[in-house]
Amino acid sequence: MSVQPDDRTGADHARLVEAMNPGVVAVNAAGRITAWNPRARQLLGYTRQEALGTPLGRFLHPAAEGDLPPGQDRRILRALRTGVPDHADGDPFIHRDGRPVTLSWSSAPIYVDDRAVAAEEPGTGTVAGAVIVLQDAAERHRIERERHDRMAQVRRANSRLELVAEITTVLSSTLDEGEVLRRLVRLIVPALGDWAEVDLLIPDGRIERAAATHRELSPADIAALEGPLPPLPRTPRGPLARVLHGGATLVVGGDAARPYADEPLTAAQDELFQIMDARSAIITPLAARGETYGALTLGYSRLGHSHGPDDRLVVEDIARRTGLLLANARVFAAQRDTAEAMQRSLLAPLPQPDDLQLQARYVPAARIGWVGGDWYDAFPLADGATGLVIGDIVGHDLHAASRMAQVRNMLRALAWAPDASPSAVLERLDAVMDAVSDAELATAVFARVQKTPGGHWRLHWCNAGHPPPLLITQDGGTTFLDERGMLLGNPDLTGRRPNGTCELPPRSTLLLYTDGLIETRGTDLGDSLTGLRRHSSRLARLPLPGMCDQLLDRMEPDGDDDVAVLALRVPG
């Protein structure tokens, strides 16, 4: 018996439907199932025998349409009535065993006449049935969720890396401990928590809450939280005490400190937790080179928020970087303190010869490690005159301070020669510096002040590349003594260093100063010198100590360099 071509085609279609990976269901014009492949059985649980000839709505309808009133179309069958394909992504259906399954579906009508026209203009042909293709949306949604979660993790990781990089950059811009810690808490809140605070171990053994912040508290409320804390107990039991005692990072609840409230330091931490409304917190040491400098506490005030393993790694990384900055800050602070102490010890007490008044001020550079080269000096000379010196050695460190001492002592010795002019003294100093000192370059003003036989005061001076002295009369007149020659210490530079001479009027003031007083970043030097004249004029009648103090306040040196000031007031 031969097989007709249409029979073979139908058999091929049936085998194709059976082999398809998606679930395939066909219905006739009455909505009864005429095809149900194995994948449809896997998805919904009904066998082919159970499904064939059964109304589609009995086995296959979204769960939301389970109680649809009689006579109302189910959406999945609308293609039978309208002839228009339809689809949905992720509808919930009911499996035979009663559990929900999430399926994506698409339905297409089957036409019996003028198929070309129907294909071009859906809904214009005669519909004999429909084919419905089913796919498991749950697996696809799971994959999409995993991909979304992975992308979110990557974004969070990148965000955290950017935060760590920003924190490192910002914190590295200063070695001031207080500023480091204030910047730290402002950067990590709210990125890593609702609030943060830093407890610092002070070198003398005290503990201080150095910085704090909260996303909702006012600056005034925060300021009230900062300050001294109880001492570290010998046998720490509370979480903060354990971390400060060299312990590892702790992730705790908001009531973690309460059981140890008899420990004063822990009681202070518990009080903070209550003010911050802490629900969870992470406490990590600020440590470097085997030493703990403090602890960073970071927490959430909102329910359901806490620090996971990834958060802990980020917070610990930030804490390590901050600990290293604190270690460096303390090393440089020790160097600065040593340099400043050395510098001040080399600045000799001022004499008060005859009726002359002398005042001096020294302000070290604000930047750690930049103390060293500026000095002033005043001393009696062999012929009864008074020698005045202001100078600046190139460099800002302990070496600069030691070189300053060498040059200062040489200048004193050379100036003792009777009747030596200021220029001759500086010329000899320049010749000796290269032989007996490792100082490279220096600027200086050396001046002699002496009373004339007629009772007047006369100034002789020589300027080696230094800012010009300023003469201020009692009525506020100001004059820069501009004669200036080559600086000291470079044999390749040649040129004269002229002597200058002028009378010092009664009650006038001679002001010698270093460049730290007038050189401010972003300000024109000419403007600064004009400002010095203006302020000095207005302060001319003040007693000399007040004049020096007020002048420093008004000039507002930026702290990038030392400032030395030597002022002489002539009697009336």
C-alpha cells in the first residue's frame, strides 16, 4: 500500500512536533487539544492521552485566569477568534501536581484558506485552529537574575574600588592626623554605612574620639560626641577595647557592648551606639607596622542592613591604608617636633642694648617636616654697635636646621671684627661657607645699629638676596630698604653686595623678616609687599610686642614655610 504525499507530510509534521524542545500544543477551532508533545507533558505533567480531545482551558491557562467567568475568552485562545498571534513572557500556570510553573508562550492561528493573504494581513483568513509554543521561563528568569546579580556585584565591586582609590588619594594629601580622620568618616558615610567614628590611641596613653559622623545628625550633635574617652583597660572585654588592644576586626550587633558596661571604655561605646541608633557595626583596627593607632567603627542604623564578608574586606583595606597614613604622620610629626625644638634652641635670647627695644617671632611651617632654615639673631659688637641678622638657609628639615646653626655661628664670629662693614662680613661669610659648612645657598641681611655722637641712631646694612627690610616711622610712613646684592653660597654667582646707610627716626621701627611672611601661594609678591606696608603703617604706634603679634595675624602666612621676624624699636 502506497503512502499519499499529504499523509507523508502530516507524519513528518507530527514527528517534528514530537521532537521539538519547546512544549507544543495544537487546538482545533473548538479549542480542543489535537497535539501535545513530550515537552508539554514535562512542563505541565499531563500525558498525551489525557490531553488529546480535551478543552485547552482545562489543562492550560494562567493561574490568574483560573476563575474566569464562563463565555469569556482566555487570552491564550484569542488567536482562534481574532486570527492574530499573541504571546506572553513569564505567566504562572498550574502543574498537574498543583505547583505553579512559570511559562512563556506564544500562540499563532492555523488558516485553512488563502494562506498568503492571511500571512500578510492577520485576521483576514478562516481560522481552523491554533498552535501554542511553551517554554520554561523560570530557568531563563533564574539565569537573568543570576546575570543581573553578577552585574550588580561587579558594579558594587567597582564602586568599592573607586571609593578605596578616592579615599587613598584624599587621605594622602595631608599628614595631619585630625584632618585625615575627619576626611575618612566623611568619605565612607553613606557609601559603607549610616554612621562612622574613629577612636584614636594618643601617644601619651590617652584615648580620644577624634572624628565622627552620621547621615542624619547635625554637626553640633556630632561635635558633642568627640573628645576624650576612658582609658584602655588592662584586660579588655568589650569589643572596642579588644580591637584597640591589638585585636582583629569584629562585626557586632548594636547591643554588643552592653554586657560589658561595667568597663568604662565599653560603657562609652555603648552610649555612642544608642545615640547612633546602631543596629549593626563593624570595628576594625587602624594599624601599621605591628602597631595599633586606633579603631574605625562603622555601622548601620537601619534594620535589615549589615556588613557582609565583602564589606568587611573593603573596610579592612581602608583601615589598613589609614593606619599606614597615621604611622607616617606620627613619624613626620616626631621629625618636625625635633626640628622645631632644635630650631628654637638655636634662636638665642635677644639683648636689649641701651634704649633699643628688640622683639622676635618664629612660626614653624605648618607642613610636617618643613621646619628648619629660617633664623634671626641680635648680639653686641666689639665697637659697641648692635648686630642684627635675619636669614634663610635653603631646605626644610633637620639638615637645614643644623646648617642654619653653622652659618649663624660663623656670621657671629666674622661680625666681631672691629669696624667691619656689613658687606665685608657677608663677603667673608660667603668665602668661608664652602670650606667649613655643607650649606648650599642662603639669603641674609646683616645690619649694624649704632648711636652717633650727636645722639641719633644710624643703620648700616647689607642684603644678600633677602627680602628688603622695612622702616616704619611713628606716623605710619613706610620705606623698603631696597639695596640688595647676590645671595650666599654659590661661587658661580658674582656681583656686588652694596652697603646701605640711613638714619633711624625716633620711635621708628625696623622690621626684618623671612619670605614665609610674604610669599603666599596664589598671591602676587608685589601685592604681599604692599599689604605688609599697609598693615605695618596701621600698627606703627602699637607697643612693639603687640605690633609683631598683630602683623602676623594680619599677614596670614599660609604655613608652607617658616616665618622669622625681628623688629627693632628706636627710642624717642
